[in-house]
Amino acid sequence: MTHLNLAPETDTRQLPGDIAVWIFIFAELAVFGIMFIGFAVARSLDPATFHAGREALHPIIGLINTAALITASYFVATAVHQLRQKLPGVQWRLWLAIAVSCIYTVGKMYEYVNLYSQGYNLGTDTFFMFYFFLTFFHFMHVILGQVILVVLAVKVGNGDYDGSDMNGMESGACYWHMVDLVWLVLFPMIYVLA
Amino acid sequence: MKYESQRVAMPYFIFALVLFAGQIVFGLVLGMQYVVGDFLFPEIPFNVARMVHTNLLIVWLLFGFMGATYYLVPEEAQTELYSPLLAWILFWVFAVAGTLTILGYLFVDYATLADITMNKLLPTMGREFLEQPTVTKIGIALVVVGFLFNIMMTALKGRKTVVNIVLITGLIGLAVLWLFSFYNPSNLTTDKYFWWFVVHLWVEGVWELIMAAILAYVLIKLTGVDREVIEKWLYVIIAMALITGIIGTGHHFFWIGPPEYWLWLGSVFSALEPLPFFMMVLFAFTMINRRKRNHPNKAAILWAMGTAVMAFLGAGVWGFLHTLAPINYYTHGTQLTAAHGHMAFYGAYVMIVLTIISYAVPIMRGRPYGNSNTAQVVEMWGFWLMTISMVFITLFLTGAGILQIWLQRIPDSGEALSFMATQDNIALFYWARMIAGCFFMAGLVVYFGSFFIKGQASFDEEVRGATIQDA
């Protein structure tokens, strides 16, 4: 007979990263969340403007950017895994994540230049107010995330992280995944959903 | 007190409290003028009393922040102040210039004051809260630069702590943003932009950094909780304050002529401005619950908890009440704004200065564990009288504001009451506010009285863990 152990497991699982980073992440998500609700309400009030605005966007670049961020997140996640297991290859994964995420930053800047040269800006209409503000606010978060990844990569290179204390690495990775998560809502909301 | 030079904070605190008393006197004059229009007219017209009331507030809070900084930066940096002499010189320069400016408001009409002070050379006068003559503005800038030099030299030669870094960042922000007060464009919309860059980014930006740093310092001292824990909270609070507060400036841009997108940005970001204040409440109460010692200075602990709660209510909740654009369309510039302004300034900035005074002044007077029990009880009476009075002032002004909106703003243009007719209808609330204001004054007198009670708290068996003087 299989022995069924009903005794409570000794739960040693802990929140990855620092609690302060999680509070920060929730606050950031609250800001984006309210903006998303605002977007939905504004779109329901004026679907024609939002439809016309979406038509002016470049969904292929949006898709490439999405793929770039997801791929970067993959490398960040595997870097955390390698470090936790005390395996080599942490640093190059982080640098690769940064390099791949740069596809996003370049793509986004190309989109801004393109739209701006066509005469679109923050004040064009409600759709473009949301488009420029939300994506630029997110863009700034990506830049900050890249800076954090650079710091992590340098620290790994200096031998500051040996896998015994995961707090710094996990905190940075959590922040990066938050940035990624926000984009995964932003992309379909702005570029795709009719 | 670990370093002798910390004592230079004392004159700053004393002068701050004197100006505080002046501010409350003029508050009472104003409260009376709301209901008896020609009270003290023509000696002190309403516009002059209002200018004195608000300017005294700003100047005394600056004195309070400077005193707090001179007290805590050397102790955090674990070194003597770079130049106590400079701190004394700047004190007298600021005190004399501030007093002369207030006397100028009271005894010379504003246009003449502008002429005497050669406002024409660089016109900066005439904007609400920034009414100071240009020469006074230059004086404030110079005093702040000298003060920052002194503080930064002190911080640089000693231990670098997060509290010092956050405090000094806030103070540098205060100085830099002040420079916008010298730019006075003729276009009214641009003028308002730059005006808010001083007013909003002070009180809903860099001042929050100063407040959080002072609160963190006092909590380290009073609770004995590990510095690392307190610093982590401090980082999160200031990050939230800046994320929400900077773009939150947009809630002032709704109706001044800039593009429509500010309706969205201002609404969304300022709706989140209560967050850092809410976190300060959690911060203060969590640290006090996790305290490693029972500090005998109970009054200072009360002020620390009080400032967190009242700042959240006044700045956070009462700010949120009218910050969304569709609501602000009706409430803009009504008594609801006055209600918010009173409780926010009292809760966030008056109380944080009184918190550090409650902690530091007894130490500077040779009472390392706080004032005697009797003095603390009297001080706490002052706390409750002033705080409850301020709650009532806020509630009465909120009532006045709601009625004002109902009579003057919501009806269609043909049916709405005029401004003055509305004022007659809400006079009852103004009388009630006046009574609450008198109680506030009584609380202030009781509070001042606590300073004259002799004796000190003792280091008794209640005190657990490490000694009071560490951390």
C-alpha cells in the first residue's frame, strides 16, 4: 500500500527576489492597470478613432518587438536558473538578453520616428495619446530594465554572485519579467484587438 | 546628541515655531474675515492676511527642514557639521530677510513693495505663494545654496547612509525647483506651468523625499529596527512618490490651456499619489510594531504615527477626492481645495517637523531619553487638540465645498448662484471652521506650554535591547 504522507510539508519556498521589489512591481502594475482600463473605456466611447489609429500602426514591428522581449526574458530566466544551480554561463545569457532586447528599443524608436514624420503625436487624438504615452512609459521601463541587466551581468563577471544569495539576481529578473508582462498586454491591446 | 554641532538646529526649530504661531494668528484673522468681511480692514486686508498666512507656512517649514537636516545629517554621517558658523550666519540672514519680507507685506502696499525692491529689474512678484520680492527670492536661493554646501561637505566626509542620501536628494530638488520661481513668462498658460513646477513638485515631489527621510531617521532612533529594513522601505516609498508625483503634476493642467491629454495623465497618475502616503502609514506602524526597544519618548512616537496617518488622509484621501478630471471639472478652486490644502500641509509637513522637534529638542536640552512624563502628557494634549481641530477644520471646509459645488457649480449657468451669494449660504460652515480654528490655537498654546515643564524621562527597565544611543 502506498504510504500517503498527510503531514504538512515543510514549506521552504520563498518569494523570489526582495519584497521591496514586489511592492514596487505591484505599484507599477497598478499604474499600467489603470491606464489599460482608461484605454478600454475611451475606446468603447469612440471606437472609430481607435480603429483608425490602429490602422496607422505597424503590427509586424510590434510582433518583432514582442518576440524580442520574450526571447530576452527566456535568457534572463535561464541565467537565474544557471546561477541558482551554480552552473556556468550566467553572464553570457544576461548579455544576450540585453542584446536581444535592443531589437525592441531600436524597433520602437523606428516606429516613433515613422509615426512622428507622418504627423502623429501625443496630441493627435485620444488613441495616439494612449499609444504614445503607454508605449513610451513602457519604453522607459525597458531602458531601466536593461540598465539593471547590465549591472547584474557586470556583478556576475566580478564574481559578486556565486549562487548562495539569489536576492539581487532574482530581484532584477522579477523587474525584467514585469516589463515583459506589461508588453504582453500592451501589444494585443493596442496593435491587434479590433 | 552625539555631536556638538548638531546643536545649531536649535535656533532653526525655535524660529520655526515662532513663525508657526504667527501663521496660526493670521489663520484666525482670515477665518474671521470669511464671516465678517471688514474685520481688521483696512489695516489688514484679506489678500495681505492670506499672503502672510501661506508665506509664513512655507518659510517656517523651510526653517524646520533645515533644523532637521542640521540635526540628523551629522549624526547619520558620524561626523561634526562642516561649518557650524556658516549655519549660524545663514540662520540670521534667513531670519532677518524672512521677517523683513513679512513686515513688508504688512506695512507697505504690495505695489509699493514691488517698487522698493526693484521688482522691475527681474519681475517675479504677484504669483500665489511666490509673492516674495525678487530680492527675497534671491536671498532664499543663496541661503539654500550655502546650506546645501554645508550639508554636503558634512555628508561627504562621513558615513554615507540612505537616509542622508534621500534627504539631500530632496533638498537639492527643493533648491533646483526653486529656480523656476524666477521665470515669469507673460503667457498665462506657460506661467502656470512653471508656477506648478515649483509649487507641485515641491509638495508632491521632493518634499515627500525630505519627509520620508526624516520619518525614517526618527523611526530608526525610536524603534531600534535594523537600518537595512528601514532603508528598504524608504527606497520603495520615494520611488512611488516620484513615479506618481512627477506626472501627477498634470492634475493642475486640466483647465489652464494645455493639450487635452493632461486630463488623462493628470487623473491616472495623481489617482496613485495616495500610494506612497499609504506606504508611509504601513511603514511607521510596522516599524513600531517590530520595535526592539520601548523608547521613553512616547510623544515623539505619537507624532511619528500621527504624521503618517494625517498625511495619508490629508494629502492622499482628500487629494484623491477631487483629482480625477471629470470630478475636478466641478470642484476646481472650491472650498474642497482649501480642505485638502489644510489637512495635507498639517499632516505631512507640519507634523513631520513637529516629530523631529519632539525627538531632537529634548536631547539638545540635555534630556537624552525625552522630556518628563508630565511634559510629554501636555505635549500629547497639544497633539490631540491640534490634530482633532484640524480634522474638524477639514470636515467643515469639505462641507462648505460640497455645498458650494452644489449651489454654484452643478446647476446650469442661468440657475447657478453667484460666487458671493453662495458664500452667504455656506457661512455656517465658516463659523464652525472658525471655532475649530480657535481650538487649534488652544492646542498650540498647550503644545508651547509643554516646553516649559522641567524634568526628563529616565532610562528605565522598560527599555529593551540595545542602548538608546546606538543605531
